[in-house]
Amino acid sequence: MNSTILYLEILYLISLPVHNSIGDDIGKEIYYNLPKFWTNTGLCPAGDLTHDNIKASLLSEAMQMNLLLISSLPNGAITHIRIHWMLELIKFIQFNQSGQAQYNFDVLDRFLDDLDEMHLMPVFEFMANLSNLFTKNPARNYLLWEDLSYQVVKHYHNRFGIENLLNYRFETWNEPDLLAYNKLNFTLEEYVFALRRGLDKAGQHLRFALRGPAGLFKSPQKHPLCWGLLQFCDSNISTCPIDVITYHRKGINENGAELIEDSKDLWSNIYMQFPTLAQLPISNDEADPIVGWSTAREFQADIRYAVTLVNITLQHWEAIIERKELRNLETISHDNAFLSYYPNVFTQRTLLAHFRINNTVPPHSQFIQKPVYAAMGMLSRLAELSTKVEFVTCSENYSMKLLKTKSLEAGKSLYFSWLLLYTDKQHFSGRCIINIQIPVNSQEMFAYITEALDQNHTNPYKIWQNFGSPPYPNAIERQTMRLQQTPIVLSSGSLDTNKIKIDLQHLKPPWILTLRVCSHYLIHSTGAPNSLLVSGVTHNEVLITWRESNNKSKYCLNTYQVWHRPNSTQGWLHITKEIHLPFPSYQYAPEQNGTTVNGERPSVMHNWFCSHVTTKCEQLTYSIELAIFRCIILKAYYK
């Protein structure tokens, strides 16, 4: 194995004093607590719904790399993943002498260990048949569901601890009124109430929230289970088995506008019929712009899908603030963690474009980050307080959505993050310059950065098409696509005035733009990255991922730098010199210069620090703001 040292360096927003002081104009606006309600994704394993097939699908090298990349967005960008049929990884063994079912959790343990190491939290849908256990024992189903929910909670309480378990989610069967999903034809009493009893028995003095019914809520005649559950809970709220009402509403076209209107209509109807349910939070855990993840659609390949998901998020935020039909909305989720496949690698509803490279020995997977992936990273940089969505215009034909967010600490505004969204596909022929006045009210030092996604500069799909849409893109083609994976920097630097001009004329619509402004006080509290992981992709190619700091200084990140040297006798190479790297991952394939790299296979998922690669980890010293994490070096620059 080749000796390899990796060195990560962080550049934070450069800061100089603001010369003038102005009134805090932003104080005239109303700010609301902004929960990160959009940090959820989901998928369904490919193929047959059997233990062996789902095991092969979820534990495959391709799926592991897919999940690793999703988890490698900034902290909090994606927190939960909802996977249909995940419990099929449990295997029924036998009934013991007392009649209790005995299960083998080994495969699910292995999968959840990987998720835990990736800091992804699972959603346990109680959705499985476990070697036909329930169809073979219909008279005992109510006991089997109670016991299964009890055993699942107790097992993972012992494995991961109560703190993790309270952050996991437990949900009933997906869309239980559809025979395509609910092949067991269970009833509310033998299923939902049984799950509740099992969770209560496992929790003892703790109540684990049960979500459900994950329904479409069409007509009561066609969907009796979902409506029946609502009717029971409205009449018996104190014994209602669920704590969060989950529903599914998707759009019918690219803009997703019908999604929010259909959701409002649904909940207006529900609250009219069942007013007591206004006490419970609600969640749309399949809030996709259009049904059918695998159906190829051009808009899902480029910035249009990113804009659509951000717009859906803003629409839900507006509905929450309205305090009307969706006032109790807790979360939304998108099903876009699937593995795409050729020839629709970009055009399917996914966060990543997946290429299965079958012309190597062994075959392997390559992933290109789509603009929607970067958009999720940009949303993670929004601050804790937010205004309503506003509209900004350059002309009567050029109107953009604006969301202002800010962070407060010790009574001071330390961080501002503003998001501009242009959803129209028509290019504005005139020049558009947005003049932004930053609401600072002290002599604090500030710096800023503006980043954008658009059709011209951040469109790997177009690059792939220009290469002839190859099924197996080579290293040069992959690197060229990856150069357009991340947001572009429009401008950045220190603030010597409270005004910033942003020229929009070079952005090809639709586009997303964020402005981040950070004070020296916050920048100075920099935290070190950690959990460096080097995963082997193919010969002489590795995926490098790490975790960013948990403190608020992560909001002030300008870019990461990754340095490499083949061994301790050679000099450091800055391998990301020409790349804007705002998110904590980088795929590295050295050019043909004699340099080689290796990493663990992604299915292993063990942290690989430099001490595993070389016997000596040199102490590197700098004069300013240094923190050493083995071979991960953090340095904040002030110029």
C-alpha cells in the first residue's frame, strides 16, 4: 500500500473593518425561527422485495458510495433517510419455546452501522414480511407487530444509545391503502395500535414518536385505513397511536406549484372534518415535484431541478408563516437518493448522477454531483432566523424571490445569509445589478461571499452531452464534469462599506444565488474538521470526505483546500488549487506523474487517518490560528 498523507486547510471569509456604522435596518422586519424542515431524503431498493436482494442492493459498493456522498454535504444539509423495505434486512429465525419470534439483526446492524458512521439517521418504516412471517401467521399479526416494534427499539437502544434513538424516526407502512405496498391487508387494530404498544413497552417512561399513516388520502372509500386513523384520533386524541401525521403530496409538473396548493386543500378539508387533529404536527415525506423517480425528464438533469426544490422549500416556508392550513408542518422530504442508471444518469430524480463503469476490472461506480446536490448544501448555510419571502425586481419582467436569514449571538447580528431565486427560464436582456445594504450597526469586522448555480457555469449534464453522453466517461471527462459540480464564486472579500453590488447579467436562468456575510467575531471561533475518510473508488482514485466543524464558524467557510504528498520525503501538492470547494468532499485521481493513491473500499467505512498510512505524522506549524487534527490542518486566513 502506498504511503499517502492528506492535508486539509480551510480558507474562511477574509475580513477587514467596516469603516462606517449604520442603523440596523433589518430590525424593522419581522424574523421567525427557521427550523431546517427540508433535510430529508428517501429511496426504495431496486429489484425484488426479498431479504437477499435488498441486502445486495443496500450493501452494494454503489449504494454505499451514493450514501457516503449524500452524507458528505455540510452538517445538517441531509439528516434523515427514509428507505422502503429496510426492515427486510432483518431475518426471521424461529419461534422460541414461549412463542416469541426470534430475529437475526446482523445485516440491518451492518447497514445501520454504516449510516451511523456517515451521520445519517434512519427512518424505520415498519414495512416488511420477513420470510412471509405475517402471511403465514395471520391470526397472530397483532402480537407479531407489537413484538417486532418492541424488539427493534430495544435492539437499537442497546446498540446506539438513547440519544441517537430519540433522533431516529419510526413510521407506519408506506401508503397502506395501496395493494402494491400493503400486500398483508392488515387492519388498524392489528397493525398501527400494535406498533404503538410495542414502542410504549420498549420506551417504558419515554414515548417514541410514531409517524403515520404515510398516506395519499384520496377518497375515504379508496383509502379507508388512512381516513379511519384520522377519524379515530379526532374522537380519541388521548389514545391516538400516532404523534406526527404523515401524508404524501407531489406536484404534476416541473414547477411543483400544485404540490403546495393540494397540500393546503387537503389540510383545510381534514381540519374541517377533524378539528381535534390541529393539535398534531404534520409532515409531507414525499414532497416531490412530480411522481415517478425513474422517469427521465430533462429538467431533473440540471439547475431547473435544483431551483424547483428550493422553490418548493420556500413555498412551504411561506405556508408555515401564514399560520393557516400548513401551520403545523414539521418536515418535508424528497425521494431523490436513488441510484440512477444509463442512459438516464442525469435525467432521473436523484441528487447524484450515477455511472456504473463496467469496462474496468472490477466494475465500479462513479458519481457526479448534480446542481440539486449543491443546492442542498447552499440551503444548509441559511441562518436560524428568517423573514418572509420577498420579491425583488430589476424590471417588470425580471422578478426574483429573496429570503433573508440571520444569526444572533449575545444580542449581536454575527451572520447574514440571503438567498435569491430566479425561477423564470427566459433570459433578461438588460443589465441587472442588485444593490444590497448590509444591516450592520457596529465597527465589527465583516467579510462576504456570493455564490451561484446557473445553467452556464454549473451544468455537468451539458458537459456530458458535449462529450457525446458516453456510458463510461473517462477520467478527463469525469474531471471536466466535476469542475462544474459546485457553486461558482461571483465575488468575495472584506467589507469596507455596508453596501454590496451583485451583477446578475452573466447568470443564465434559472439560477440560485446566496450571499453570506460573516463577522470577525464568528470567524475567529473556527473549529477543526474531523473524521477524515479516504475511500477507494477504482485504481489510483479515491474519494476524500470529512466532517466540518459543528460550531457556527462553519457558516463562514469560503473554501477547503486539500493537500497531498506521496510520502514524507516529497513536497506537499495543493491538489485543489484551481477549485472552489465549499463542501467537505473531494474525489482525487492523480495525473500520470508517478503519484499513486489508495483508499479503503467504501463498504468498509472505517475512518482512515494519516496514522494508518504513514508511520510518522509530521507536526506542521503556522503562526496564526492553527489547529492540528492528526494530519488534518485547519488554518483561518485574515488578509
